[in-house]
Amino acid sequence: MRLAMITETFLPDINGVSKTLGQLCRGLISKGVEVDLVWPGVTDASFAGLSSWQAAGHQLPGYNTLKFGWKLPGRTKNYWRGHPPDIFYIATEGPLGLDALRYARRRKIPVITGFHTNFDQYLQHYRLGWLKKPLQAYLKAFHKASHLTLTPSYQQQQELIQQGFGEVDLLGRGVDTQLFHPDRRSLSFRKELGVAEEDLLVGYVGRLAGEKNLPLLLKSFAAIEKNHPRARLLLVGEGPWETEISKHCPSAIQVGCQQGEALANFYANLDLFLFPSLTETYGNVVAEALASGLPVVAFDRAAARELIRNGQSGWLVSLDEGESGFVNASLRMAEEEHLRLVTGRLAFQSMQQRGWEEVIERFYQLLMANLQGGRTHEYKTQPTARTPQLDRKM
């Protein structure tokens, strides 16, 4: 099988989508699948067995390290004339993804799409709320034009089905339980951060931006700090909120983007993980924190809903409880050391059977099933008057 994977982000980019696609590609290549990756960046040279094609791109507004691609490179299409893909996986819905979708539909090549990011929910944080309805309509049309849309969580799957996105299935996510592990905790590592063993180190990992609900993170830590003057806040990530965080919490430790063992070391040396985001389709960092043996406070949605047993392996805050519920849960976990230790231990144990192997196998089987169906059947969703742009000739 030859798979064409189309995306706006891939390794070495540091985000949940790039990490997920990296795991899927490695797994497929190990099964003998030929993968043609098309994206607007340069793939890490250490990534073995991957045919990578760089598309022309432009910086994504608000995301300095990311680009969106314009269209499939001509040299890629020339190559595909002699080596056509058997199936497409389109991970992002930008101009590059749309061009790939048109290309595949014209040639009756099966297409699976991934719903990785709630871009429509991000708009209000960038003063673009007026675009929400048009963007929702576009996303719906985009995904309905594929054979199948895959989601990272059951909640996201149900939401897309209810919104009429066509065929939607659950793929799920895994976590590297060998890399993210509580055994990485180290007194010397904490000392390098200026944090003693008895100090309370509260952490967050992710993009430092408004769509991640960071004002609530700062509010929760401020409440903790009143009762624990030696508490410290550590943030792993980059984004436009870096200056704002320094302004409101001068003592915060900001270490920028981290990956691999360095990232795993930061997780393991935290005492409490706070994740206030309400815009995630999944939230890989929740799984990584749990696998690292951390008590997690998060809203009852996406990855947290699927991975955390409330009051046992973490603390889920309902949307009805809102900000006050999140702050109160954070305070309780901060104040009760024994509860944190027990919760962290159960969190670690709960993640030991959630590696990437089963997710990769499921992805492979879904590709094979749609490959076989796509060669003998027409697309389930035909072009309509409402979605003419999907089949416009270039």
C-alpha cells in the first residue's frame, strides 16, 4: 500500500498533531507501507523510510513556527503519475488539504480525513469570531467529501456525527509509556530549576496562547500560591502569551518548547498538572502527564474524560462547575499531599496499557478497509450545489 499523507505540520514541529502523525508514520512504515508525506516544512533527516515532499507555504497567523501549504507540488504530482497513491490521509483542512482532496476525488482515490484541531473554536481568541459559521460550514463540507473522518476521542466523534459530518469513526491516541515515566523524577533536576523537594511544583505543557484558557491557569495558581508561598509554576511551551505570563506571574519558570527525554524529565519532576483548555480535540499532554505519574486537574472533556477516573487517577471538572470548580479542584490537590501521591500512582498504572501499538494497528486496518471499498464503490458523499468548491478544477 502507498499512502499519501497530507498535513500542515509534522516532525520536528512540536505539537500534538505532529507527534501523532510521526507515531502513525513510523508504525505504518514498519508494516511495509510506503508513505509519501506532503507538507510545507522540512522533515527531520533522522526520520527513516519516509518519502517527504515540501509544499510551498506561508506562515500561519498567530503561530510563528507553523505554516499552511498552498497546493500539491508539481513534482509530487509528476511522481504520482508513475507511482499513484492507493489512498490519501489528509490531516489538516487548509488550502493544501483542499487541493489534495480535489486531486484524489478526480482520480477516484479513496480519502480518509483526520479531525485534529477545533479551529472554529479558536477564532474568538483571535478576534475572528465572525468567521465561525463560514468555517464550520467549510469544515463540514470538507470532511463529508471524504470516505471517512477519524477523531481522537469518542466525544469528538459524537459531536461530528450530530453535526452531520458524514462517516465518522474513532481512531484514538496512544502514549509512549517508556518515555513518560515517574522514574525520571530527580532531586538534582529540581535543584537546577531552583525548586526544593518539599516545594510544590505546578505545571502546564502546551501552546502559550489564549485558546488554551491560560487566564484560568494563572488564576488557579494564584489561589494555590496564597496557601503555599513556596509553590512555583512551570510552563513548557511557546506562544504569544509568554510576556503576559511573565507580567502576571513573575516567578513562573518558562522553559520554552521541549521534546523527547527533556520533556519527559519536566513532566516527572512536577507535583501537580493543571490543564484548563476547553478547545482540545484530544490533548496529548494529558496522557503524557498521567503516564508520568502526575495528578491532573482538567475539564471533563476530550482526553481527560476518556483517560481519568474522577477522584482516583485525576480530577475532572464539569463545565457546569466552570472556573470556580477548576480553581477549587486545583486547591484541593495542592493542599493534600497524600491525595496527590495516591492519585499520581493510579494515574501511572492506568496508562500502562495505552501505548501506540493498538492505535497504529487500528489506523492500518481502517486504511485497508477503505482502500478495498474505495476501488469498487463511488464516494458516499457526492458533490452538491452547497459544496461546489471541493471539485473546482485548478
